[in-house]
Amino acid sequence: MVSTSGPPTVETIATRAGVSTASVSRVLNGHGARPETVRRVERAAAELGYVPNAVARSLQGGRSRQLTVAVRDLRDPGHVAMVRAVQAVARAHGYRLVLHSTDTAADTAHAVADELDVLRGLADGTSDGLVLCPVHVTPEHVEALRTAAQPVVVLGAFPDGVEPPADGVRDDPAAGAELAVRHLVRTGRRRVAFLDGPAGTAPGRDRHRGYRAALAARGLTPDPALVAHADTTVEAGTRALHRLLDGPAGGGGRTGEGHGGGVDAVLCADDRLALGATHALHARGLRVPADVAVAGMGDSPLAEAGWPPLTSVDLGAAERARIAAEMLLARVAERDAGTARTPARTATVAPRLAVRASSAPPARPPGVAT
Amino acid sequence: MVSTSGPPTVETIATRAGVSTASVSRVLNGHGARPETVRRVERAAAELGYVPNAVARSLQGGRSRQLTVAVRDLRDPGHVAMVRAVQAVARAHGYRLVLHSTDTAADTAHAVADELDVLRGLADGTSDGLVLCPVHVTPEHVEALRTAAQPVVVLGAFPDGVEPPADGVRDDPAAGAELAVRHLVRTGRRRVAFLDGPAGTAPGRDRHRGYRAALAARGLTPDPALVAHADTTVEAGTRALHRLLDGPAGGGGRTGEGHGGGVDAVLCADDRLALGATHALHARGLRVPADVAVAGMGDSPLAEAGWPPLTSVDLGAAERARIAAEMLLARVAERDAGTARTPARTATVAPRLAVRASSAPPARPPGVAT
DNA sequence: TTGAAAGCGCTACCAT
DNA sequence: ATGGTAGCGCTTTCAA
């Protein structure tokens, strides 16, 4: 039965153009036909406002032309940057983007379970590949990645010592922290506090390492009293910095004018924390950057929005995501071409420091730039 | 031919369980079968790690279980809030979310063309419905909406005088602006400037109307010199406010201490503008809120991040998107049920004022709360 | 160059 | 309760 109604299909067009469905398909896919045939088919398609059914195409071709991106939380500006970047690449290559965000999953355990579900779901045919930004790569992740039905590129690092189960693009938080602390010390700061994210994470350890390395390189001794942890929110950052300044490291924390014991700079693991830190400083009557310099990490739009505008380490979120998306498409192409599976690739994006007003040298003559 | 290799299908399972594919399908969809059959099918499926092919399901059922959300620009925190809200609803109902963002389209004309493409694309079967947040609803939009192949809910208002071609959920910028100005005046401000977004937009006209209405209600005369326009970025906000304060309305703009001519409050059409405005004020040595109060619109995470934290009108972006997604799913259900097409529904979400430090009453005794 | 027909994986109908 | 089978819309052999 033909064209009872409903949206037009190849069959509708075929009837109207007086050709076979095969010819319609060929013309529509530019596979060549007699000019006359082309004309008639195109005419019929245009008149009917034909739109090919992408689902049928997917079923037939085994490719969905959809890419999936899974991130934890769109409240994180870094994740937004990643999604934007992946979207741009997908779009440029004619792929739709399926967004999976797990931020409804309250706790980490749920988020991990959710990520594993996404990985298994890759077998359902709706996606040709996945860019995954996991909370933390667990052994279960590694296993699931090995057996994934479609190519996956991970935004993050794999646990040490395991054969990478998938392509990955990581940042370098250690180098990032080091970059920032170097800058702070070079501009004359000596008591650099470190406001980190929640304790016990792998990136946290890296950042801490970079922080200590940069201090050590300048002959400064890390002071445990200068390190604090907080959830990555403005509020938590404010509270944590108050606590830190109220502690032994604060050096009174009131005027900050040249006395030896006071904190004169704060590196924060995230722009939201850094904004929170500036709030605490403002509230205590400390001037930023005159009394205390502040630097964040992420270089999100928040950094420019802060007062004063925030010096921040760009860890390359957008760039990483762009690279990941391109790696993924390369894998998809590989699969389409039937090429033999090549080993996992890994890339690292180097950090870059965006210096803004929050870390200008103090009013007093700056320290010698060693 | 059966199970040469490749991922397991209903056929693979059927063979393994010694039943027909029809039985496999029934069991897998919970359509009832003899306990023994259920057991054997489920066992085979589990052993094979079977994942149903969602594409084949879509083709067969005519429903993709995907929803599309199209927004202009993920750099806009309001759009991020919308996407999050739609995602949450979609997810809760077992739908995947396809994200279409047009922010690669540089100019408005391209963005509009892109939106029309999305609307046409609804016929390709990959989406059961669309939540569309258009830059501006053009007559072409109206036409495309009327003939859309799938239900669409628009986040925004339709042009006056036309029969709404689709469901819509709008905000109320006029009421929002009015709310904010009321609050500013009530807390003693008299010279309230208005830093609007780009000139010539429909929401801009609404906001302006609300601004004037609130002033009029208090017997204050709107002063054209107090109104300026800027692109919605922090930078542009800063420049625009400087310009405004340098103009006749600035009243010298230096001390702001009680003289009659000076601006003592600024309402901004967007939180980014508002942040930019605070930067300009800080730079001029004016205190916020002591000398000049500032209020933004959108109540994005930026508002809490600002210094001082920003009073902002929540226009209900997340709430609107949530309602839109639910309306959309209701339409989808309607279609599935074969119910007769009901007329377009329209909802409006009322604004809500989030008062923060940027608009605290001035240090001097506040004006009488009329 | 073109048409007939198989088949992608699934569900639903109709018999049994 | 179960099995055979048609068919969703498309692309792609295979013949002609």
C-alpha cells in the first residue's frame, strides 16, 4: 500500500517520481543516476517536503550519527565549557549530541553507578561514541571501558599502573598549581595559602604536589596550617578561608600590612572557591590584591566576573574536550573503515595562567623576581 | 542464519533459550509469559549481556525516546539552567536529551535559520519533541511551529495578535523589572538607572515598561539619561555604566553622598551586566551598596559570586524549562494515546526577587517605605 | 542506469 | 501462552 497518508517516505517519492525506491535512495545520497531521474526525484522530494527518517537510516547503516557526552554537573562551569566544545565538534561533523549529566545523582556512588550505566548503554545503538568526564576512574570503570560497545574517550586520568583501557585527555593540575604559585611568589608573595577542594581526590593530590614543588623551588617551606579543604562552592570557600585566617596561619589576619606571619596570597583549586575567598577577605577588610593576592583554577567566566577580576589557571577544559571529541570521531572513522584496532592514545593539555587584577603585585615594592 | 557473531539480538536469545523471538520480546517487555519461559529468556539475556537495540525499537514503535532542547548559547547561565531542568525531567521519564546549541552561529540571522532547521529536523524521527528557546519568535518561526512534525514547547513569548502556534512558557520581564525597582525605591533609592541589554528586543521593551511603571507608582519621573544599553557581557556592562555616569545623569558620580543629581541605584537586565556595573562602581571609588545599589536579573550563580553578592530578579528560567519539559511530555503522551489535538497552552512564570547585599539600604536612614 | 528484494532488530498481530 | 510473520523506512546487493 502506498501513501495512504503520514509523512512521506522513499516509497511516496518513488511513486510520485515514477521510479523505484532504490533510485530514490541513490539520488538522495548522491550516488549518481541519469540527470532526468535526479530531476524527478528531487522535484518530488521537494514538493513533499521530504525529510529522511534518520532512525531507519541508523538501523540500516549501524551508525546513529549521535555522540554522547557525559559530565557530572552542569553547575560546574568547566563542564559547561566541555559540553560546548564537544557540541561544536559534533555539529561540525554532522553529529547530534546527546547530553547525559548525572548531577541528579546525589552522591558519588550513585554518580559512578550512573556512569557505568552509560557505558553499558553504549550497546543500545543510539550513540556512535562517548566522551566521558568521570568523577573518578574506578576499577569498575576500567573494566567497563575495556568492554565498551563503542569508542570512548575519557576526560581525566587513569589509575597508575593499569594499561589505559580507552583514549584519554587529561589536564595537569600539578603543573597548574605550580604555575600559579610560581607567579604569586615571583610577584613578592611569601605566605601562600592553598584552598583545595574536598580532601582525598586524585587531582587534589596533584595540585598539592604542584603547590609544594613551586614553594620548594623558591626555598619556601610549606606550612600545613596554610592548607585547607572545602567543597567547591562560593559559600564553602568563604567559610574555609575565614577558618584558615582565624587559625595560627592567619597572623592576626587583620591588616596584612607587611607583618611576617600573615597570609599574603591564596591559591584556590577552583574559581568558585577563589570567589568565596575574596568574599572572606573583603569581609575582613583585607584588600585584594594589596594585602592578599588570590588566584583560582579553571579560568571560567566567573573569573572575569569576580571583584577584582580573578587571576586563574586555565586547565584547558574546552581544549581537552575539543581534542577528546576529535579523537572520538577518529575512532568512529576507524571503525567504519574496518581498520585494525590501534592502541589507546593519551594526550595531556598543559595549563596556562590568566593573570588578572586579583594577583597584581602588592603596593609595596615587589619582592625580587628570583 | 543465526548468531554468527556480533552483539546479541532477540534472535540470539531466542535460539539460546529455545523459544521464539516473539516470546523473547514479550518477556523483555513484561508482557507476561509462563514463569518457565520468563526464567529461560532472562537467563539467556543475562548470560549474553544483552542490551536491546534502541534504534530498532524506535523504528518499530515510531517513538525515539529522545527529547531535543535547543538554546542559543551555553555561555548564558540562564540557558544552562534551562538545559539542566529539561535534562532532569527527560531523565526522570526515561528520555535521552539531545542538546542543540546554536552558539556557533555568529549572528542572529544565522541563529534563526538554525532554529528553523531544527524545527524541520523534527521530521527525521530522532526526537519525540522539542523545547525551543528562540532568540526571537519571527513570523517564519510561527509558520514552522504550526507545521512541526513533533510537539514543540517554546520558552518565550509569541508575537502579539497571532494565534499561538505551539505551547509556550514565558517569563515576565516587566513584572521582574518592576519588582526590582520597587525594592530599590522602597529601600530609599531615588535615582535608579537602568542598564538594559541590546536595544530593540521584545523583552527589553517589557523590562523598560516595568521599570517606568515602578518609578511612576512612586511618583518618580523617569529620566532618559538614566537608561543605557549594552551587550550582555561583564565588560560591556562596565563600559556602559562608566559612560552613563560620565553623562549628565552621573551628577559628578564621584562621592554619591546624598547630593540630588547622582545615580543611587542601577538595575541591570542581566547578572553579567550587573557584575560589570559593580566593577565600574568599584573602579570609581563608589561603594556598593552604600553609595549605589545594584540589582541584576536572572539570579544565576554569578549573582552569589559577585562582590558584594548581587540582588537579582529570578525570572524563573529553571522553573520555566521544567514546566516546558513536562508540557512536552504531556503532548507526547497525548499523541501516543491518539487523543484529539487540544489547543496550545500557555503558561507564565512569575518573577521572584532574591535580595542580597548589593542592594542593602544605604547607611543613611532609609527613605520612608511607602 | 535501474528495479526487485533482502534485511538492519525489534514489536505486534494473528493464529494456534 | 506461544510461534510465525509482517513491517517500521531505509540502503544495498544482485540482476537485468
